[in-house]
Amino acid sequence: MSSDADGAPARPGGRTARNTAAVLDATLAELGDSGYAGLTVERIAARSGVHKATVYRRWGGVDGLLAASLARSREDGWAPRRTGALRGDLAALGHEVVLGFTGSDLRSVPAAAISAAFQSDRAADALRAFFADRHERSAAVVTEAIERGEAPAGTDPCEVVRAAVAPLYYRLCVSREPVAAADVDRAARLAADAAGTGAFVPPAA
Amino acid sequence: MSSDADGAPARPGGRTARNTAAVLDATLAELGDSGYAGLTVERIAARSGVHKATVYRRWGGVDGLLAASLARSREDGWAPRRTGALRGDLAALGHEVVLGFTGSDLRSVPAAAISAAFQSDRAADALRAFFADRHERSAAVVTEAIERGEAPAGTDPCEVVRAAVAPLYYRLCVSREPVAAADVDRAARLAADAAGTGAFVPPAA
DNA sequence: CTCATAACGCGACCATAGTTGCACTAGTGA
DNA sequence: TCACTAGTGCAACTATGGTCGCGTTATGAG
């Protein structure tokens, strides 16, 4: 076989690289225009100038395109903001999450990926990897807080991050309720306070 | 016009009622077989014995079918389990949520609805209404806990419920991580403890 | 019972997502 | 520079989701 949807192409230079960039850029652009519901391979192919059959062969479909976009976005050097205190760091994280969902100029890639993950195992795997990466990067603000004495040693950093953002995702894509700034701050405060009392130290430790 | 997707049919007796029941039952059955990704009007029509065109006319598509199923499931008299203490009640709630997602015999209607809500405003509205109803019913365990003195008066009951289930939904459909029983219990404990310290009393009160 | 018509069944129809075989272009190693 | 072939473009094709017009059935009111 020549190339594979998940494996890297055996001849990654020149035209192939240009096509990859063009198609993934077009994917993001189409996503911004029509959202994931209106995402079609034909439109992406037309917009990128790459032929439809090529897109199907390399990525398999919209789910593969989204998985690739997610994987690429994992290499954008994202890092959490620092405010000097755990509660503020978590709140900043939360506001970023909400902005990513409601930003009108670019309908969120994460939102599209969450949607796609319900229909495709490939997208689900990509999403899992994406969030594992995000958790790992975000955990830095918690480990730093532990070093500052804001939380006891042994605290599970990822769990604190999850606690801070979960209520926001819950409102955004499960219960479909509006999210106010106060909701973000409350979730951050709750997570930070619980961390301070050692609530995220695993029982076995 | 005769009937509408959202409005009730003007002639709801006899055949129409039979068709409605047959189609919605077939929708749930198909959902159990193939999940939401493989849900198609043609198969539902074939399975129910109702003609494809009729289904499209009455429900508009799979999203309408799902919205109707959700609305119907809202009248099943669901109520939260009682264990005698807030933490146990919330944990029971959480375990039910997880079971609903992983139950293999019937791939969760909520999960399908969450997926559909990303693609259809109608499904999103139905989902919002569904969760508003669930929140309201679940809130009872919190108000009873307040009466027992487990949490201060003024505590927002729905917010406690959200805090208990949000981390589970987050793992199940956002970060796609496995959910262990310990995760459910931790979320319940966290929410109950925070409620006990008055963390869910709105600042203005 | 009778009648107007809401709701339905039916089949033909259109649009488009996704596939396939073939010819060709252009990376890549020698 | 040359040969090999991975990767691409192209166009025709299949499959199927969704629509439409029309004749038929049967509900509910009088």
C-alpha cells in the first residue's frame, strides 16, 4: 500500500506536504464557516484545490480530517496562562474553554471533535489523545501551586484541572445551558479550595 | 397545514397514535442496535412498518425522532434513588449516569441526544429541556439534605447536582477517559462536602 | 350513517456522499 | 541525470438519503 489514514505517507515531501497543509487549512476554514454539521469532503476538496478522491484516500472522510486537524493543533505550543495563584490559573483556563466554544470567528475545533467522536472511533481516539495532552500541559499550574504550598503534596494535578473545567463542558455540550463568567469562577474556586484541603490526594497514598 | 414536526397532530387518534408508538419504539430499537451514528430514517421506517415519507413528514429526520424520543422519555416518572445521606444520593445519581452510557443492551438515548444536539437545533432544544427536567427532579435529594441540615439554607440544589455529575459526563463524552467507580464516588464526595461548607450558596443571598 | 379532510402509502425522482480503475505527475534514491 | 513508483487528478459509477405529487385510507365531527 502507498499511504494510510493514520500512518504517515511514505513520500512526505513537496506536493504531498503542500496538499496536506492546504487540505487541513481548508478543513479549519470550512469548520469556521459551516460548523461540523455542514462539513463535507467535497467542499473541503474544492476549497483546497486538492481532488476529492485524494482526500478520501489520505484521510478517509471528515472524521479523519478532523482527527488530523486535532493532532496538528496539538503541536501549536499551547500553554496555560499564569496569574500567580491556583484559583486564578484555573479560572483563566476555564475562560479559555468557554471562549473556544463561543468564538464566532472560528467554530471550535474541540467542539467539532467532540461531536465527531460520537460517530467515529478514529475521531474518538484523536480526541482522547488531544485531551490527554491538554491535561498534561494544564497540570503544570497545579504542580506549581503544590510547590507554592497551595495544595498538599500528592495531589493529583490532572484531577484538579478536570474539576475546574468539567462543569463548563457539562453546560456547553451536555445540558446546553448558558455559561456565565460567574460559573467559570465558581468552578475554579471550588476546585482550588478542594485542592487546598487535600481532596485530590489519592486515598492509597 | 396538516401536522407539524413540533406541534401535535390535529387528528391524534387511531392510526396516527399507533404509528407514533411504532416509530418511536423502532427508533429506540435501532439506536440500541447501531447507535446514533448508524441511525437512519429508512431503517426505522422499515422496522416500524410505517412508510419513509410519513416519517419524514411527521418528524423531519433523525434529529426530530430523537427529540421526540427524549420528550417521551421525560414522562417515564423517573426519580432519584435515596440512600439517606447527600453523598450517597449523589453517588447513586452518578452511577446511574455512567450505567446509562455504558449499558450495552441499549446504547444510551442521552448519549445519542448529546451527539445529535451538535448537529441540530431541534435536538439541542429537546436536550436542554430534558436536562432541565432531570435537574429539577434530582434537586429533590439536595433540598431534602438541606432540611436534614447537611447543607446551609440558600444552597442552589441544581448546582450541587451539576457538580456531582459534570466530571462524569466530562470523562464520558469530552475527554473520553474510562470512568471508575472511584471517580463517581469522588465527584459525589466533593460535591457533598462543598455543599456542606456553603459553597453553593449564591453570593447575592 | 355520512362526509370532509388529516394522515398515510406508494413509487418515481433528485442530489450528493463515497468508490473505483486508469492515466499521469513528480518525489526520491541511485 | 535517470528510473521507479508513491501519490495525484480525472471521470464515470454506485448507493442512498431525502423530496414530491398523487391517489387512498380512515378519523372525528355533525
